[in-house]
Amino acid sequence: MRTLRAPRRPAAPTAPRRDPAPSRLAFRAERLWLTPGFRRALRLGLPLLLVTGLAGGYLADGGRRAALQADLADLRLSVENRPEFMVGLMAIDGASPPVARAIRKMLPVTLPVSSFRLDLPAFRAAIEQIDAVASADLQVRKGGVLQVVVRERVPVILWRGRAGLEMLDATGHRVATLLDRTARGDLPVIAGVGADQAVGEALEVLAAAGPVTPRIRGLVRMGERRWDVVLDRDQRILLPEERPVAAMQRVAALDQAEDLLGRDIAVVDLRNEMRPTIRLAGTEAMGTADSEVVGQ
């Protein structure tokens, strides 16, 4: 007797095994996300790009731009014109009345004005262009006061040049024009081309004159290289180009010891240090014109 067997059922197909490794694209995306710079750019750059796009779209319209500019201008004016930023007074210290008046006339705006509209560096540069001003310091103080501190040049000598009589400071810089010599009779006089370039040496010669100083009418620059000292009684001392101060000291010492300049002498010539010479009065009329120049 045959035993019947049930037919075999075909085996169910098995699902293919999945590779646990990520795909190349997913791997690169994951590595990119783990990059700190990419995450920072995504967090900051994307919002910034979005805001820029929205702002650009809003400002694309000309009317909106004009309205925004007008609002910004009004806001700026409202801030600039606040009372705490207004300058209503100008105080000037260290300046003589003529210089102070000149500075007030040079103020580029009319007070009261906002401190934001004051260009202090430009105003200071303009003030320092005045011959009598050596330096200026500007600042806005509390209470709306523009403080101007001026240091004026001090005239120490008078230079009679082609333009007239000029007051100079110790550096030879012009201070002001003098119309009347008697207004500054306390200042010595120099004359000649290039005399203003050698003010320091002229002051040293005058200081070395000692007891001869009251008789000095002025110094004349000769050939832009040396000095002639013009005295009263038409006397003249010709100083050398080199070491004029020492030569002047020698003359002062001789005059004090021997009354050299009290004699009938017209010229004391010290141009040659090894051979000083003396010219008696009446032998030659020398330097009369220059004497008149420095004496006027």
C-alpha cells in the first residue's frame, strides 16, 4: 500500500539583507552638518539672507526709500538740536582784544548752533593762521560754551623791511605790523635782507652788548651773512660772520675799560679777527642811509 505525501510548499522568498552603512550622499550630508563653520553659517547666514531679501524687496520702491531717508533725517535733526548739544556762547582766553575780535569774526557759523555742526579741527587751523597766534585749543564745555584757549606770540624785536616795520617773535615769525615806532620803543630794531631769518643771533648780539646797549640804534644785516651794529653819533661796529657774539663782548669790554666808543671813532671793524681796525670820524661817510633806516 502506497503512502501518499502531501506536496511541498515552495519556500517563501527571503528579503535581501540591508547594508547598515549609510549612502555616500547621507554620509557627506552628515559630515557637513557636523562641521562647526557650516552650522554657524546656517544659523546666522540663513536669517541674514532672509532679512536682506526682505529689506531689499521693501527698499526696491523709490517712494519707500525717500520716506525712509526723510524719517532718518528728521531723527538726526531731533537728536542734534537737543538742548544739551547746543552751543550758545564762545569764551576766549589768552588773547588780546584785537585777536579776540578777529577770532569771533572767523567763527564759521552763527551761535547758537549744534555742537555736531562745529568742525573744531578746521576752526582751530583757521585761528592758528593768524600771525599773532602761536597755538589754539578748542573744546565744548558743559553749558553750551565753546572754550577757545589761545597762546599768542610774544614780539621781541622790530624788523624794518620792504613792507614796513614788522614785529617778530624769537623765532622770526611775524606777529603784526607796527605803524608807529614809538608804540613799541622798548623793542630793538633790525634791518636788511634776511634779518628776519637771524633773529636769534641778533638777540644774542644785543645781549652781549652790555653797557653799550643804551647807545644801540639797531642792527643791519649785511649780505645776509653778518651784522653791523649801528650806534648813536653815527658810529658803527662791523661784526664778523663767525662768532659775532664774542666780538661784541670784546667791544663792550674795551669800551668799559678804555672808553673806546667815547672817542672820536666812526667805525670799529672786527670782520678780520686777527686784524681789528678803527676808522676815525670824518675819514669816510659810511652807512648813513642804513643808520637812518634803523633809527626811524
